[in-house]
Amino acid sequence: MSKKPEVVTFGCRLNTFESQVIKEIAEKQNLENTVIFNTCAVTKEAERQARQAIRKYKRQHPDAKIIVTGCSAQINPNKYTTLPEVDQVLGNIEKFDPASYTSENSILVQDIMEIKKLAFHMVSNFEGKARAFIQIQNGCNHRCTFCTIPYGRGNSRSISLEQIKDQIQQLMDDGYKEFVLTGVDITDYGLDMPGTPTLGQTIKRLLDILPDMKRLRLSSLDPSEIDTDLWELIATESRLLPHFHLSLQAGDDMILKRMKRRHLRQHVFDFLARVRTTRPDAVIGADIIVGFPTETEERFENTRDVVRQLDLLHIFPFSAHDNTPASKMPQVPKKTIKERAAILRQEAELCLQRTLNRFVGKNEILLVERIEDGMIYGKTNHYLSCQMLDFTGCQTGDVLNVTIIKTNGNMLEATLQR
């Protein structure tokens, strides 16, 4: 095993950013023979996978010190303190404190709801990543009935524009060409700041002060909370890449109300119509939970109808978190959930194939993510997976002008533009 500390990441783009911060802290602390698991609590499956990975790692590296942190550790540290493989559990605040990693305490987890400000952490790079993730916000002020994330992240807190600019500028100087603004609920960005700047206002100012930043993406958006300035950017700003991901979860009004979501079915159709009018080439993705409590066949069909209007989909079978309001509602049988999830995955596959076919014969821009066995793999501006023969001598992170020649399974094939 390498003497340098390792970080194993589960979950979202925000965790990807935070894992890089953790890695740099651990290296400065000269930790040896140590692995840090940065966990996720979005689904019970994510938590199960983390525990499984911990056990497997310990079997393979019996002498390693194992530290567990992240949302799952914050919400329920006892799940990990009781594992014989685990040496230390750190909360989502403690994981950024260098002293935590040399503390003799086996558990350091404070009440995250007491945290009122978001600490800024500069990162030097994202090892092995083609794009850079920029934290602009953390936490959530909303309490969806199925979700435990606010108890792992706390309430919404924002990073200042100046700090966002400084982080992007440093990473641009290091060669990164694409940036993803990420957080737990980025449409709530700025609510805790003087003057309550909106997400759209902040992005406008960011693009103005960083004219050399050519490629910007956004993480998940709430379809009912797109501010006026962000709508203008979607319509007019080419540097804001044409892929938008919705935190959707369902397409039926009664299910959305029981989830305590902020949008209704019509908000989704309004969003789709407006984007496709102002940015016709845009690709729109979404997260969907199937089998939420009280989901009848009719309500499922309402969600299925919305799914058919989208381009890229992530389907999650519902699994109740303990002590959430949703766990106390009448549950859909697991067999039914499995069957409905299979149906929506088939719909998702049809949506993906239809979307891929739209781009055959068109010129695209490709961000190189990896080069393997003589092939280049990456994502287009529309966040579609693409491959091409490596006859360019390029490197990870390069941006190429390509022509899409055909589809190949769940990805596109391209050649260099002539």
C-alpha cells in the first residue's frame, strides 16, 4: 500500500470537490497508511456500498487506518463506530480541520445545524479529472419528506463571488478549461448573503470578471427557482454549456406535494418549453424517484409522461430512510417498485438514443476525460459520452473540435473536424 493517504469518494459532485480538500489536508498532515471514506447519504444503497467498500478495503489492507466522514457519517456516526474496521469517524465540519486527523478521539461529530457560515477551501487541482468542481454553496433550507441531506449538510450557506473567482482563476492558471458550479441547492445561492444576490446575478458577474473562462456548467437546478438573470444567461451566453440537470424526482402533482417539493408538474413543462425555445440545442436531464409512498399506477404514468419529454435520466428506486416522514407513509410494494423502475429505465434508454441521434452529422466540442487503449473518451458540450480514435496526441483536459459520425451503444463516435 502507498504511504500517501487515499480518499474514496461516494456520491455527488460536491463530495468530489470536498474529497480533494480532504486529500490535500491529509497529505499536509503527513498521514501514512490511511484511507478516508467520504460517504453519501442520498440513498440507502449508497450507504450500503460505502460499508461494503470499507470491509473490502480492510480485508485487502489489514494494517491500514480507516477514517469515515461525509453525510452518512454525519447523520448516523454509530453506523460506522460499530464497524470493527473503522478507526475514526469525522463529521462534515471536522473533516476540514487538520487537527481532527491526528486527534486521539475516535469520533468527532458536532451539530451541523449550529453552523452559520460556509468556510472557504481552496484546492490546487483535481487529480485525474478533466473538469474542475467549484463549491459555491452548501446545505439546504428545505425539508423534503424523503431526504436526510439537510441533517448531513446543515442549512444553506454560500461562498462569496470573490472567493469563487479566486478559485477558478487559480485552476485556470493550472490548465483547467471547464468548471462546474456545485452545491447542495445552488438555486438558493446567496439567500444568506448581504443583498441576497441570485445565482444568475452571480454567474453574470463571474463571467464578466473572468473573460478567459470559456466553459461553465451548473449542477442540479430546481425548475421552479430559475431567476430572471439565469434565464437570460441560458438564452444568450454560449460559455454556459447547453446541458441542464433538474432535481425533478417525480412528475405527478400529488406525489410532488407529498415529497414537499417546491415545483409542480406544470413548472417542469414550462421549464422545458422555455429552454427549448431560447436554447433549442440544449440537453435536459433529471433525477427521478420511482415508487414513492402512495404512488398509484395513475401517478406513476404521470411521471412516465414527464420522463418521455427529457433527454438524460437517472432513475432511483425509492428506499425509505429511517425516521423521515416518507418512511411513515403507506409504502409501495418492493416488487412493484422494481417493475416500475425497469419500465422507467427502458424509457430513459429510448430518450438517450433519441438524444444521441440528434447529434449525428453535427460538429461538436469534446472535452477529453481519458485516453485508453488507443481511444479518446470524453463528454461533448451537451454532456453526452463520446469516443474517437486517438490520432491527436492530446491529453486529459484538452478541448477538441469534432464531427459526430454515428452512435455506438450509449455513446457517440466522432472524428476530428476537417
